[in-house]
Amino acid sequence: MTPLNLLSRQLIGMVHVRALPGTPRDKGYFEKVIETAVHEAVTLEKAGFTAILLENMHDVPYLKTKVGPEITASMAVIAQEVREKISLPMGIQILAGANEEALSVAVASQAQFIRVEGFVFSHIADEGFIDSCAGKLMRLRKELGAEKIKILADIKKKHSSHAVTADISISETAQAAEFFGADGVILTGHATGSAASAGELTEVLSRVNLPVWIGSGITANNISNYIKAQGWIVGSSLKKDNHWDNPLNPESLKRMVSSFLSFSI
Amino acid sequence: MGFFLTGDKVFYFSIQLHPQMFKQPKPIIGMLHCPALPGSPNYANSLENIYQFVLNDASALAAGGVDALMIENYGDLPFFPDSVPSPTVACLASIARKIKKSFSLPLGINVLRNDGISALAIANAARAQFVRINILTGARLTDQGIINGKAHEVLRFRNRIGARTIKIFADISVKYSSPLAPRHLKNEIEETVHRSGADGLIVSGEATGKPVDLKTLQEVKTFCEGKPIWIGSGANSQNILELSQYADGFIIGSAFKPSLDAPIEVNRVKEICSKLNRSAQ
């Protein structure tokens, strides 16, 4: 298992886990859900990605900040199966904002990072009002003896209204995340598949000493606009017709990895 | 019915125990007592060691001849009365999956003290076949305080996650507890089976390793509503033959080891399993 080096550039491939048991889109074939996730993770590793991130993307509509044990247990089993088949650093995200459960799954499956929504301040997501989780989450990480699991925190995250923090800039948000102990911050556009702002990237980089990752809208064509970032989380653009709901498209994987390699080495 | 009467003698039928799950009559379920998991007060800071400990115990149980395995968060003292936190769920799911992939035996989950919902969630994720629930219905005074049965939630949850094939083995008058208002055993059993959906009944003594009261066992067998009866504590090489006259199966942990924290010893497993195989033939 390769450790996650936040100082080196990372191309992180999303594994959008199919609908889990008990969720509205669940089709009742959990073994198939495991197989598909493992297959996608292995495909991403072979294509040349440097890390993967498992996310329960198909569990729509998402619960707000707490999921049941059926999601925690299912993600733990999937993460473990993936862990056994790949050697890349692995991250966990459990939607929406179920960060304690994500940390638990990361501990159980020896994953290296979690992606955290709602780390600092508040916003209104499509699931409703999300409040800062940093205080409780960082205490849990300590309690579990899991300080080595990195926290990558979304700031002013996609799919959300940030009117309640309209007087706080993106870089001030990043500074708050740094102050509260995040290991890195993630910039996004307004939705899955939509691009972040290159101007915001420059602004945030000038104000914090943390790695900054881009968390939405990255394509083989625009990745070079974010050349100063330390990581790029890619999902939708790897899929057929650039839609997250579709299977991986081998051509898109190749194009993405070669764009990444063209400036990262 | 589990019995019939001729004159002053009572004869007991042996009930066929979920034949799709257990190959042998009078199956023995070997307990896998997990050391303290992350977040528990006694956690020793190495999940790898825990995984290894449990896998070693499972190997000893399988080599000694048990018919099934059951994982329990036995080291997580003091126990939560109801829902356990997510680290416990995630770690038990990982352990259960590792065991399930390494051993072909049927697998059960017990999440102490009474988290039947998490047990079902873990069993479903790890593809295990049964759960043990200490207090499925009614209310009891336990060392964790008053615990209410949640059959209404447990059975709905099992349906929602598509896990109806996972069997529920429910304790009757479970160890480490007292009834809040004593009731006739017959009523308690009827409610556990007919109104709360138990697929099997478990009888235990007053504590881990303590033998069951033979009279209680006979009574449970008499009223068992056609459901299999498991011995849930205190079965050992001395009493297993006698108990097997009434019980349909055994859940054994302490008798397989010299002390509760020690690893399972394969010779102890063999000794007990061989007694039962002889009687079964």
C-alpha cells in the first residue's frame, strides 16, 4: 500500500459506488456493487491515476451528515475489497457530509484520506443546512488513534448556497480550514462536472500553506488551467458522455492521464 | 410442537435447524470474541493485530470442527446499551468480510449490547447468515441500564436493506439482566416468536461461561413454538451431552479458551466437538 504524499501531485480518480443496500436506487445485488467498485478502482490504477476516492454517489437523495450502519458497513466492505486489489492511496467520502462515518470506514479499511464537506463555517446544500464538523471530527480522529488519515476539506463546496457566508472570502474560508487542522483544501465549481475558478485557486494558494486540490469539472483539456494545484479529483469526465452515472470510458482515462503527465513530471 | 407426553414421560423432538445453513444436527457455533475495537477504552492501537487475532481464532475453531462462526465486539467494554458508533460498525464489517472470505462456514454477527440493526447491516454487507439479538422484545434491566427491545425497527430495517434471509436468533431472559416485570416464560416466548419474528431462541445462564438452568431449558423447549433452541452460555465438555437432549444447537466461546482474553485452543474445540459428534451418530 503506497502512502499518500500530499507534497507530490496527485491525480485522484473517483469510484462512484453504485446504490447501497436500503437506498432508493438499490437493486438488491450487493455483490455486484462490490465487483463494479473493485473493477473501476483497478481500471483507474492501471490507467495511471495516483490515488482513488470511493464515494457513495448513487445513494440519492442523500441523507444529511449522518448515515445508517448499512451504509457504513457496506462502504467498509467495499473499501476493504478495493484495498486488497490495488496498492494506490485510497480515500473515502460518504455523502452527504457523513464525515464521521467516512473516517470510520477509512480506519477499518486502512485508507489514507477522507474528503470532508462542511469542515468549517456553514452552507446550505441540497440536503439542507450544513454546519461545521471540524471540532467533533478532529476529536474523533484523535480518539481513534487515526491522525495519519488526512482530512481534505471542501471549501465553499459545489451544490450549495453560500449566501450565509457572503462576507467571507474563499481564501478566508481556506485559512479557517487550515487553522482547524485540515491537511488540504478542495476547490470546486458550482456542481459535479462544472469547473472551479482558476482565479480562486491563485487567491487561495497565496493565503494558505496547504495543498490545494481541484474537486470538480476537471477534463483533459482544462487541467492545465489549474497547474498550480497539488491534486485533481476527476470523476464525470472519465465516464461515457462525461456523465457520472455512466461507466468508465477507457479513451477518456488515457487522455486524462496523459494530460496530467504532460505537466506533472 | 417441540415435545409430546406419554404418561409421566416427556419426549422431545430434535428440530431441524435451518437445514440450508447447518449441515450437521446439533450444530456448534464458535464465538469470535473481538478484542477492543478503535474508540473503545481498551483499544490497544493496532487494528492489524485485532484482525490477526480474530483470524487465528477462526482458524482454530474451523480446525476443531465447529459448524459455524459468530463475531462479537466482546472487547468493547463497557458496552453501549443500543446503537454503537460508526467505527465499531466499520471495523466489525471489515473483520466479518475477512472471515467470510477465508472460511466457508456460516457466519453470524452479535453487536453488544443490543444493536440488532447494526448487526443486520454488518451481516448484510459481509454476506453473513444470522444475527444474535439479546433483547428483541420486551424490556430488561441490564448492566447497561434499562434496554427496550426494538423488534419493530429491527424487522422493518431487515426488509428495507433486502436482508430477509438473514436469520434472527433472540435470547430469552438473556444473561447479565433481570426482567423488569417477571412474566410467564410461555408468554415471553410466544411474543418473541410470533409478534417479534425470532427465527431461533437462545437460552443462557446468568453470565458468560455460566451454565443454563436445566429446568428453564426444559421449559423453553416445551414452549418453543417449533423454533430451534440454542444454548447461549456455559456449554462445555462435561455438560454438552446432557444439554443436547433439549437443545438444538450450541453457541460456545469461553469453554474453548483457558481465560476470556486468551486465544482459542484447538484441542479444547476438538474435545467438545467430538463429544457431540459421537452423541449425534
